[in-house]
Amino acid sequence: MATVSVGLPVYNGERYLEVAIQSVLAQSWPDLELVICDNGSTDRTEAICRGFAGHDPRVRYHRNASNIGAAGNFCRTFELAGGAYFRWLSADDYIGPTSVEKCLALLEAHRDAALACTQTVFVDESGTTMRPYGEAQALPHAGAYDRFRAAFEQDPWCNAVYGLARRDTLARTGLLGAFPASDKALLVELAMHGRFLEVPEPLFFRRIHPGAYSYGVSSERDREFYAPESSKRSAPMLRAWRHKIANARAVARSPAGVTDKIRMLAHISRQAWWQRRELLDEAGRLIRGAKRA
């Protein structure tokens, strides 16, 4: 069994997929597997993946019978992975050749760390650097509550979700939920488990292009991306409610002490008060939708 698993969820990703796969197979750390989950692609994605799987035993290709949504597909790659360490990689992005090795070294040297990532560079459609990503992803705080608070305050790009974590730590979380910005909820939960460390080197290349989900977000696109079945019914995504519920459940199952958990729940309650208008609006839309049904 490989030490490190890289999960690559993909749906109609033929344009950049080969670059993403090649960046994993070119890693300086040889003991890894690449788990690709195809969410029912209709382009050349399947042919590309089967081509790599047929030539390199480290590549495992799985094709879903139907589109289970982006979050479901991310979680599926984790379920199929067997390594003691795990990371995700989007089919649009790619990593530098020493990324896995250097993140792994940090985690093995610091048993109290929950995640290790590298610095990020934004690139365009052709791979040309647009700008370096200046926000540090490290959460060096010793206390679980302090990391919890700091994770909320980090910017919404959530690049650290593509960092390397211990599989058993990830397995104790809710992973990614089928609601917008569930990557933020996951990072907040992981922060309760340990520190975030950052390799001071730009080894994660995040591609910004019109086809990327993060390029132009809308309610309709959220439903199609996270929960394709609900998109057919135009069901409300209940983003604010889903986050508050996910955060509360994460606190309940976290390894934090009782005092820290009370402080965390108090912080979530304050956030709910600050977002009361959004929460009431979502509840109203849900009620109106139920009446129409």
C-alpha cells in the first residue's frame, strides 16, 4: 500500500487533466498512488485517465455511474484511497515535483500538525503566472480554540484544502458537504485537530479560467456543482444554515477539551446572530418553497 494517496476528482476535465496527472506522477516522493474519480464525464476524460492507468500502476481510475456532485466526488476519492496520508488535487491545477515530499516531511516531523501545505501561485489558462498568492495558510497556534478562530478569518480561497493530511485525521471529520464553501467548513474542523504548517515555497499552481467553478459563482451554479439532483428542483442551498450546522457538529466530534468546545459553540452562536438576516431569509425561502410544492 502506498504511503501517500492523491485524490483527483474530475468532470469533463479534458483540457487540463493531463497536466494535473503528470504533475502527480512526476513527484520526487515515489511511494504514492493517484486515485481518479470520474463523475460521469462526456468528453475525453475517460480515455485520458484509462491511458495513464494502463501505463502506470500507481494510477487507479474509477468512473461513477452518475454525477454525484462535486463534493460527493471529492469524498469518493478519499473513500477509495489507501494511503496513510491523503491530499486532493483539482483536475485544473498542478503541483511542483517536490510538493508531496516536503509536505510529508513536515507532517512526520510534527505529530501535532493536522495539515501541511505549500505556498500557492495563481496561473492562467496557459499556465502563465498571474500573481503569487500572498495569504499564509499556516495556523501555528497551540490552542484548538485559537486555531478555530483563525481558520474562520482566513480568506475564502481555501487553498489549504489541497494540502496533505493524515488519513485517520480526515476520517474523523465531516469531509466536504454538498453546500457552497464546504471547503471552509472542513478547514475550520481540521484546525480543531491540529496545527496547519506551510512549506515556504510555491509548489501549488491554481489555475484561474472561465471554466473553473470559482471563476463565477451563482446560486444556480452552486446547485449544479454541489448537488446536481437538487438543481433539477431549484432547491435552496441554505448556505448559512448548512455552515452553522456543520460547524456545530464539527465541534461536537472534535478532540478539543470541554472549555474550548464551549468557547467554539459560543463563537458560532455569535456568528449566527451577526448573520441573522441571512439565516431568516434562507428559512423564509425554504418555507415558501415548501408551500409551493
